[in-house]
Amino acid sequence: MLPSPFRSALLATCVAVTTLGPACVMAETKVPQSEAEISLGFAPVVKKATPAVVNIYAKRIVQTRSSPFASDPFFSQFFNSVGPSRPEVQNSLGSGVILTSDGYVVSNYHVVGEADEIRVVLSDRREFKAKVLLADKQADLAILKLDGAKDLAHLDLRDSDSVEVGDLALAIGNPFGVGQTVSSGIVSGLARSGTATGNERGYFIQTDAPINPGNSGGALIDITGKLIGVNTSILTRSGGSNGIGFAIPAAMVKQFLSEAQAGKTHYERPWAGLSGQPVDADMAQAVGLDRPQGMVISAIDTASPFAAAGFKAGDVVLAVDGVPVSGPAEVLYRMSITGLGQTARITRLRDGQQKDIDVQMVAAPEEPARNPVTTGKGSTLPGLNLITVNPAVVAEKQLPLSTQGAMIADPGSLGTRAGLQEGDVILSVNGRDTVTSEDAEDALSNPPGHYLELVLLRQGRTLNLRYRL
């Protein structure tokens, strides 16, 4: 067994050799024989990649209220917006990656998505103003364009599906605002999704390369200098890196870049129109699988492209475009990188038989129309902005598939004081079902008796609120 320093030097030599070209890949490894060989490391890769990683300073102005109930754990949820309004400047610090020589940059939505002013600083200290071209909160990605930029260093994208657990990885960013920093590690997991990542709809590459606040939007690269992902979050109890970080795969970044370059101002993801769950051990035996794999469809919208292709509840989706999937997040990711207007080949299991079926990638339908309305002064709750829930709203807000009702787009001042929140879905008013925004507006304008009773859907839970008029 070689002493630890020699093992480290040997690894560094092997890594450096692989960056020199295909002819050197099969070169014989050996213990370093000179000071020059010992000094070899990640430096050539870092020198190539760091000019394409930028620091981002974002600023936005928000209206805040000073509430006398802010410190009360119970009343703050109802009266948090009570009090005088005043403007407040919020600053955020993050990183970004230059994707093209003319200044297209990718970062996280939570860094720049709602910013009023964005300043981008390159590694050579040049500064550019930037604007957001395309951003999506659910995917936590944003594409920026630098004003007047040209001939910039940029990173090439690697095929995310070629990344393997154990691959060496470098994370580059601006942690804690200390300046551009590089940390090393490996790819420690693939296809991460669910509550462990803080995003049940996400799909991530996991790495143990240290990622800290400020690294968000920075690059996760391989040892050839190609971008394999955009650093987005960490799993931590202390606020610092514990060696479990998550990056959005380069394939998703490529899709966002393509749509931004095509002039789109918001990201449209393909619509599945179904809900499902991973196949567990008991279910696998019931459907004829030798081990748990795939996603079983639990419900499907009649307008879904899967329904049009012949799928039904109880079918098992085993793969999308030949890549195995095990849950809704993976299915949605595979559909997203396929893109709207394209066709995905879905491997279905039904009655013990597998079959490949082509499914068209379409956007969620806006039928019925959202029909936004605002309740008038004569309403029980004036100033309430409502929209009709349709499949597109269900997909955007991650609502249960069969949800029908009137969603609160803005509760207004009176609605806020009444405990209503943006995103609440009004299911009924005084026992009267409210399927559309007009239903809710009418029911709120003519409440019977001296009370108002609302049945709401909030974050998957049904709430009953009752008020004396």
C-alpha cells in the first residue's frame, strides 16, 4: 500500500493525464517521479473553466408591512400583512455560468428570478448589466443575457445521461461572497428527487463537492471542463455544506437555453395529465415484476396525451425514451428534456406485457379559460382576485389532478385579514360548489343568512372557514 501522499499524487497525475487528449488515456500510471509530476492536479481544468463562471448580484424592491402580530405564532398567519406598507431593498448573491460567447448565462430562479436589477461580474472583474429572458420557479432555472457581451469564455454542456456515480466533479461558485472558489468531489448519486431535495418535482445530480450559500447557480463540471449541472441546493441542518449537494442536470439547462434563444419568455413544460407513485415490492409482485421498478398510474385526465395514446389507470410506466423511471419526478424530467412538439417513447407494462408507445409532448390545455375576475365592493370579500382552475393551473400549482374550483390569485387586503392566501382554491361557498371563478364571485355576492362558510383546498389539505357577517 502506498503512503497517503503518494496515493494522492498518483491520483492527481492520472487526472491530469486524462485531460491531455485521447492518446494519453491508456498511458501507464506510475508513482510521480519528479516535482513537476507531483504538482499536476486540477489546475488545467480550473484554469479553463473559471472564466465562464460569474458572480451575480441581484436586487429587488418589495413592499413589506410591519405587523404587531409578527412575533405571535398563531395570529401572525392571519394578520402578517396588517400594518403600514414600506419599500424594502432585498439583495441576493449567487453564481452563474456563461453558456455562449455572446452572453447567455444560466443561474437559479431563486437568485435572479424576481430581481429588479442584476449585476454580473466576470472572473477578470469586468461587469455587465443583465436581464432575465426566461425563468421558471418550479425548475429553479433562469436564463440571463448580458448587455453588450461578445467573445466570452463559455462552458460546453455534457450529456447528463453519460454522467455516472463516482465521476470526479468540481463545483465552482462564489460561496458566502468570498470570491470565486473551487471545491472537488465526486458524483455521489443520480436521479435524486422528492422531499430529501426540498423539491418533489425536481430531478437532480447529487455531489459531495462542498456547496455553500452563494454557490447557487454555479457550475458543476467534470474533469474535461464540461458542464454537467448547475448547483442549486444543499441538504443541511446547520446552513453549511454537509457533503450532500444537488445540481440541475445539463440536459435541462440545454432545454432552457434553446427556448430562450428561440425568443420564449416563459418556460412551457410538457403535460403528462396523470398522477402516479413508485412501484413498491408488494405492487411489483401483483403486476408481474421481479423487483420494484417503474411508476404505476393512479389517475389520468381524459384530455391527457397518455390517455390519447391508450394508457389507463393501473398501467405501469417503466421507461421514457429507453431510460428507466421510478416515479413522477423522473417521468416529468424525461418529458421536459424531450421538449414540446416532440414525441417520447414510453415503455408500458399492462397484464404482464411490455409495449413501447409513442406519446406526443403537448402543453397543458387552458380549457376552461382561467377567466380572471375581481369581486366588487358589494361582495362579502371585495377585492378578491379569482381564476378558474384548469389543467394548466393544476400543473403550475401542483394541485391534485381532479381539482376543480376558483383559485385565489390575490386575496387583497380584506381577504388577507380574513386568513385567505394566494393559491387557496375555493371549493364551495355556504355549501354551494364553486367550479369556476364566476361561480365563486356570484356566491360571495349573495351569501344567505348572517354567516359565510368557505371550504378551501390549501397545500393538499381541505380547510373549513366560517365567518359571522
